[in-house]
Amino acid sequence: MQKRLSALFVALCLLLCAVPSVGMAVRPTTEPIGNERSTALPAVKTPEGKLNLRFFPELGDWFEKHFAFRPELMTADAALGAGVFGVSNVDSVIVGTDGWLYYASTLNDYCGRGQLTDAQIDGVVHNLGLIRDYARQNGADFLFTVAPNKNTLYPEHMPYYDRAAVSNVRNRDRLNAALADSDIAYVNLFDLFAQQNETLYLKQDSHWNNKGALLVYNEITSALGKAHPDYADVQATRKKDFAGDLAAMLYPAAHAKEYNYDYGAQNAYTTAASSVEEPFITTENPDAGGSLYMYRDSFGNSLLPFFASAYGTATFTKSFPMVLSNDLPAAKPDVFVMELVERNIDWLLKTPPVLPAPRREIALPSLCSESVDITAKICPYSSEYIEISGKLLYDNEEGSVMVALTGADGKTAVYECYAALDADGNDGYLAYVPAADYPAGTPLTVAVLSVNGAACAVRGSQTVVIGG
């Protein structure tokens, strides 16, 4: 009897293990889950007609995302982990208390881990100043805002094992203080949400709800001095029909809907957009005036209908880095609004927008041959520019970094650089200069300058070949 039970148990286990493979004949998984990208079945041969030596590893990767009943099995496993053990089986999702979910990529900000230095925060503000100045050159006012991470505003449901603070230093606090001392138009959403007496973020989503989006929209348009419909007289419809992005990642086969608000704000798309998730959207409202260009991340999805109702024409983009040198002259907006979520503040150092580095007229000291890190290559985002970048080999406590470029004709031009941060966390500099002025394959002498007011010091120079 015992042997029969053992054999039955083994047979049952083998049958269960076979379900994901055998079930492919009747129930393969065809749609990506959460933030995943769809993948194609690998080919035995490469496009060149050669044998694909990575066929089996690629087939394994494909099977991991397409095996039968994958959403159902993932959901069952997640429900067990969250319900019994209070943990998540998905790396990108944190299971909190009382059914709350949080985005795992916000954990560094929450714990104060890996935060930017004071000099890097100053670099963010410096870069925003260059973006603001370029917007003004193109006839647009500029306003910047940061969407708070969910656990910054509502930390009480974070799990106990993630509550240990590594440091009390937070990017948001120092950036808010630095921007308050600057001349950058900035809307502080951290203070705005802290003043509210109700929860305005979604329980199983990483974003604010539509009532929170309306609050942000009214605050920004008021800061811009823009006449706008404020929806104060609109009786919002409260519907339990919203599927949270975090719930979709954790429970792909079955996740409960939650309440959200519908204010009746409509989009009049002039692009072939099917939803606010599209990376590039333009809208038109004949009953409103003015024009808007807005960079937004996923927090801007719920903002878009409100802003579309306030402006005659509006352009909304998620492209990052933004190629502002193309977008702003084409859109010719009255206003440029840039919204960035708290966890991505460092994007302004890692991938700042592509725009021509401003020319500066300064008295250039004699060049020196100190060691310096310089790379010159065609910009990967726009071939109209040469990307001049490098790691700083000195402490840059104050002042700006500039580069002096001397071409084959012996003429020298000085450009102000972005503050930059490379993949290894090293402080650096970055400038986009016109490619037409510096042809590929020709030698170019680049000097790195430290400029503080009227004082200018040459930190080093090097001759490079563009693209070489």
C-alpha cells in the first residue's frame, strides 16, 4: 500500500511538472506580464543564414515567458507568498501590510541608500538651468516638478523588514532645498501632498489616483499663471474599475480592481494614440488657448487628460533622453513642463536631454598637458551632435565645467557642460556640440576647464579623433 501511494505521489509530481510543457498545445502564454516585453520564438539560423549557436539558451528564455498556464501559476504562487508569508515572489514588487503594494525600485530612496552627493544635487540644478535657458531661447517658459514615490508619502504600510534606514539623507530633501534657493520654476509636490488629509495614491498601483492627478494639475497650471478648468464643479464618478500596475505584476491572472475617480476629462488626440500609455501624444482643444510641451513618465498618464483640456495644442512625450534640439523648435510651445518621479532624479545626470551646449566667451588660459579623461563620439541619439564626455579627475566643489575645442582650422570655441554621472557612479561632464563644426575622423584638441565666475583654470587637455 505504501509503495502504491509513493508511486502515485511521484506520478502526480511528474504530471504537474509536465503541465507547463504539455499544456503549450492548448494554453500557451501569449501576452507579456506586467512590464515585460514580448519575445519572439528564436530561429535555428541567423539572418545571415548561419547556425544560431545560441538557439537553445534563447529557446529557454522564450519558454520561461510562454509556458502554459504561466499567469495562473504565478498568481497562485504570489497569493501563497503574500497571504501566508507576507512576501513577494516578484523582484519588482514589495508586499506591504493591509494589501498595499509598493514598487521595489523606490527602496533605495526609502532607506536612504545610494543617494546623490551634495555636489551631484547641485549638478542636477545646474542641468535644469541649462534646460530652462534652452527652453527660453525657443520661446517657452519652463517648470519642473518631481512626483513623490508612494512610500515617501505613505510609508506606514511598508513591511517591517524594509524599514531600516541606512541614512537620513534623501535626494528629495536636498533637491527641494537647492531648488528653493535657485531661480528654477519648481512645484514642490512633496509639501503639496503632505498637506492633504486623504490618501491620494492607489493601494495596488505605484501612482497617484485621479484625484491626486487633479491636485497636481491645478497646482502646476496655477503656478504657470494659466487660466484653466479646475473641475471644482464636476461631480466625479467613483468607480471600482482600476487595475493597479503592481497588482498586474504580482497577480497576472486575477487581481482585484480598486476605486478611482472619473472627472470626464477627454483627450482629443491628433496622433494615432490609443491610450495615455503611448510614448508620444499630441492633443488639440479648440476651446482652449496656448501650447504645451510636457515630458512625463508614467505619473503623467493621469495628468494628460487634464492638461489636454487646458491647452489649445499639447505635446506629451516619454522619450528619454529627450532630444530637445528637435522637439522644442518643432513644437514651438509656450510652456515646457518636465515631470520626473523621485526615484529617477539621477536621470538628469545620467541621461540629460540632448540640446546644443551653450557657447561661452571667456579668456582662455594657456593649455596644460595634465591627465584628463575625454571621449568624443557621434551622439547616439542625434547624429547632428558630437558627444564630448569624460570623468572628472579632480574635485569640482564649485563652478562649472566647460570644454574648449580647437579644430583643425586652429579656431577655439568654449562650451558649457552638463554635470554628468557615469554607470559606475563617477562624476563627469557632458556636452553636445554641433557635428557640422567638427567632422568625424579629424583631430580635435579638447581642454577641460573649471570656471567659477571670472576665474578659469585648465584642468587638462588631450587631442582626440572624433569617433575614434
